[in-house]
Amino acid sequence: MWYPGHVEKAKNQISKHLKTVDAIVELLDARIPFTSRAYEYEQLFKNKPVIFVLNKEDLADPAITKQWLGYFQQKGHFILTTNLKRINARDFLVKKVIPLVKSKFAEKRIMIVGIPNVGKSTFINRLRGKKSLSVGNRPGVTRGVQWITVARNLTVLDTPGIFYKRLHSPSIVTKLLAVGALPFERMDKLEAAKNVFNLLISRYTGAPLEKRLGESYIDFIDFLSIFSRKRGYLRTRGEIDLDRGAFMFLREVSDGKFGQFSYETPEEIMAIKNKKSSSEEV
């Protein structure tokens, strides 16, 4: 599964700079708050205060986001929600984040981290006030460590996104696909689209899909055929280009074009954790 070669180097860079910061600001996708936290972060940041920011809250199911807020707060974590594309990034840091950070010095230093496509590059660009980084719906763009002076008493360290070393769980892969955290072009598009389609159906029935499509469908292939035809995705001989349709379907789901969806709840994650703990004790 996708694990860019720069990730191990990025982890070493992050570890090296941990001593120089007062706290970590970890960006999570509000649609998958648990899954969008790569395993490495648990160990890397265990000795540093962490402030969790649920980004893309406008794309998530509001009722489930409320559950996640309660989950994090119950565990004593600092937790904020936002849509980093629609806010003043500097004001967000100064007014919301910095009051939560303690420092022995006048200047506060924080590290910004997050998995690919969680919104970190957008956040950094807005802090800089210019589009100096490559931003887009392409996971794994930012690769270097960069210090940014946000205010006289605030410095931010931008870091490359790090990811899972291994993705054994099809469920995790599908959730990451649904939010655009995995590169669609490197995968079997039809299989990926079918899995995301089934995920949506299982959690929200077919109503949102039919609403977006504008008509009813029989199954996944029928849905994708109608979806592709309506967008004019045709091959030379007039055949429907399902691969192109699958790619665009994945893109539109990750962009929130089909509605506000969340793909995991605290209750579901706790059940998985408990099951795993029980199996390890046997």
C-alpha cells in the first residue's frame, strides 16, 4: 500500500525538532478523526501537549462531529473544529490555539502536523499570506520542514505529512479513500469507487447518491454508468468511460459534493479497540 519513501525521513525530522516546540497542533479530518491520525503520531508526540483540530467540519456529519468533540473532551484533550479554507489562519492560531499553549519563554513555538490531504498545506499557505506551497487534491505534497514567523511572539514549524507504514485493514483504506487521503490514480479506480459507494450506502442509504445523480439506479455499476454518462465521460466509440467516472466519483465524494458524511463514530472505534484488546489477551 502507498507509503512514500520520504515518510521515514520526515519522522526523523519531526523527532529532531520536537525539543524546539512547546506544543503540537495535529490536524484531523472531521469525517474520520481516529483514522486520520496515523499510528506514528501516538508515539512521536507522547511527551508533548497536543491540540487536535478537526478540519473540514463543513463536510462532516454535524451530529457525529458532536460525538467526537465529547469523546476528546472526556479524555482531557484540547479539541477545536474548523474549516481552514474559510477562516483567517493567523487569527485562528492567535485567538483559539495559542491560549492553550504554555511556554517558559515570551515566544511560543508550535508544530503543525497532519496526514496527506487533511488541509495542512492550505493552513500554512494562509499563514504565509501567499500560495507558496503546492496545494491541491493530491496527497503527500509538502516534503520539507519549514519555520514560519506568524507574529512577534509566535513561530510555527510546518512538517511533511506522515502516513501509515502498512494498511492491513480494507475498512481503513476505504475511509481514507472517501476523504481523499490516498491517491486515486495509484489504485484500481473501479474497486476503490465501489468500496466507497458501499460505505456510503451502509451508513446513509442510497438517498444522497440518488439526489446527486438525479435519478434512481439498480446497483453500483448502474449508478456509475449513469453518473459517467451524465458527465459526458465517453470513449472514442461512444462507450462509457467507467474508469474516468470512478475517479470523478471519488473526487466528488472527498470534496463533499454528495453531502455531509462521517465514516466512523467514537462508539465504533471503542468497540474495535476493545475487540483488539480482548484478542491480544487470549
